Amino acid sequence: MNNKVRVLRPRYMISGMMVAAALTAVAVAEPATAPHDPTDDYGEFYLRPEALASPSVNRIARSLRLNRQAMVLGKKVYDEHCASCHGADLKGIPEQHTPDMTDNEWRFSGDDLESGGLKKFPSDVEWTVRYGVRSGHENARGAEVNMLAFYPEFRTKEDTEDFGSDKFLSDAEIEEVVEYVLQISGQQADSAKATRGDELFHDNAKGNCADCHDNGGTGIDTFGSTNLTRKGSYLWGSDRASIRESIIKGRRGVMPAFDDTLKPEELKAVSVFVFSQAATGERSQPSPSTRDNRRSNP
């Protein structure tokens, strides 16, 4: 019996090896599955990227056919050209002083005539992407709206020409405005100083901060000014020292224009993509009293 078993084992082993070899040969003979070609998906409801070049961004956002491609291409463009400054999640990068683009604190937008700029559209985003912010392009956002430096030595040439070289606030008054800003942003503040700071904030001959930040400090989105009542919106820091530095030196954020960098379809796609990620809550526009109290040039 033992001899028979010893004879059969090699036979079973040889048979097993032959079956395995045969299966391997079949597997090698079968061609590998070809990778999926995304262009095979193009059709009635998924147009090619170049189809985005002609329609307006607002039309693209409303179209099933166009919007699908815009979201795909827009995400790709965003990752390649925007994420390094605005973050992969569109929430901004504090070290680069870039805004959270997923909230409803809109900056440099508001072109809708019927609502007075309260209603937002993808075209508001497109203008910013296309021309940038203080980029040097003639259509750039913020070209005529800077945060004035209250120390004359930090003013730009243009601001010095417009507002002169006077120091509108003393150091003690700057501290009072700092306390008021801390107070309206929900932070701990010296109430006595904040009361005086409130007056200076709204005094068009002194602080005149309401000129750009509106009477309630909520910002004016067409100017791109910060909503001071939400400390999370401060691009340059919301602590006491950062607020003081912002008042003393002024702030002038810059974003490049992409008009000559992106193809038309890429520019429109990324604008639609960014708009889709943002909350569309409406913000107030400047009140009549604010508009009437613009600081006159010296």
C-alpha cells in the first residue's frame, strides 16, 4: 500500500502542474482590458470642453449639458491654478491671506441690477478670475479701493495723492478703534475705549472706517471690504495686534488676472465650479448715510 501511494503522488503532482500551466496560458492569451476612454462619454448630456467657450457662465450654470462638463473641467483647473493659494477645500489659506470661498461673505461681486448687487451669479466670480484683484489689469477688482494706511509713511503713492500725508488718528485713537473692532467681532474689549472707538469709526473727518466697512461694520462686498463682525472673515488676523497693524499699515491684497493664462472654456468652467461651492446668502449694500459720508479729498 505504501509503495502504491508513493507512485500515485508524483502523478497527481504532474497533473496539477499541467492544469496550472494550461490556465496560465489561457490568461496570457486573453487581451488585457483597455482603459476607459472618457471621450466615450461625450454625447447629448456631456459636451466636450470646447463647447463651454461660447456660452456665458450664467448660461453654463443653468444647463444640464454644459454644467456637467464645467464641473469636471472646473475642478481640474482649480486644482492646477487656484488650490495653491485658496486651498484644496476652497476655504482659504491663512498664511496667504486668501478668503474662504465656501461661505456667504462675498468680496468683489454684486453686479445684478435688479437686486442692487445683492443677488450673486457665476459672472461675478468670472470677473474676478478673468481680471484679478489689483493685478494691474485695467478691469481689475479693487483698483480704486485700498484700505488706507493711517500712518502716512505706509500709504501708497495714489493714496497719498488722494488723502494727503496727514495722520488722521493719534496712536491713542487708533487703540480705541481697535477696541471697537474687537467688540463688534465678539471678542473681549475695553468697553470705555470701544465707546470712543465707535465714534471715531463713524466720524468721516477722523477714522471714517464706515466709509468702506459700512455703518454696521458688515463690509461692502462691491468694495471687497471685510465683514468686521465675523472674525473668521479677517484675512490678516483678528487679534488685537493684527487689527492694529492693519489700521496702521493698511491692506492691499492682490490676485493675478487669468485672462491670458486660461483658455476661454477653462476660465468659464472654473468660475462655475467655484460659484457652485459657495453659499449664496445676500449681504447688505452701503446705506445712504454711508454713501453720503465719503471722505472728501484734502
